Amino acid sequence: QVQLVESGGGLVQPGGSLRLSCAASVSRFRITLMSWFRQTPGKSRELVASLVVSSGGLNYGDSVKGRFTISRDGPENTLYLQMNSLKPEDTAVYYCKFATLAREYWGQGIQVTVSS
């Protein structure tokens, strides 16, 4: 059973930075798409960024373009999200998702709070 574990969240002041990590419990399985989502109370889960493993193609939500960067450590199947110039509206629970051809795996979520 594959498990994803997020880390790196917490409280940061506006304008600050955080780096989220998402580590898989299994190092060798055929991931096709790696993504970060976020969710606030009363709202649906929103795509933050995604990475196509085969091509390296990247996609970002409009609200984070130019501020967030998604990347991966291929051999370790670890996903990162570098978040710069954070704003209060970035406050949310952040989730990573790994997709294979057969199914999707979600992390448990990690809180990011941007506040002075």
C-alpha cells in the first residue's frame, strides 16, 4: 500500500516562504502525474500545480503563477512545492496527489497559514 506523507507546512508571515515536501512510502512505482492541491473550509479542492513525469511538463493555478514552483526528486519519488511571496489567501490545507495509470494516491494534508 502506497502512502504519501506531506511535511513543511506551518505558520508564516505575508511575503514569506515555505517549502512543502511529499514523500512516498514506496520508492519504485510507476507515477505518471504528481500534483499539489489545496482546500479551504467550504470550498472545493483547488489545483495548485502539477508535473507530468514523462515530459516534465508543468502546470500552475493562476493564483500561484510566478510565486510557487513544483519540482521532484525522481529516484526517491518525492515531490516539492516551493512557495514564495506568500499571501493570506494562500492559507489552506495542502494535499499532494500521485497518479498512476491504475489509481490515485492522496496525502493526508498539511496546514499552511499565512498571517501576521
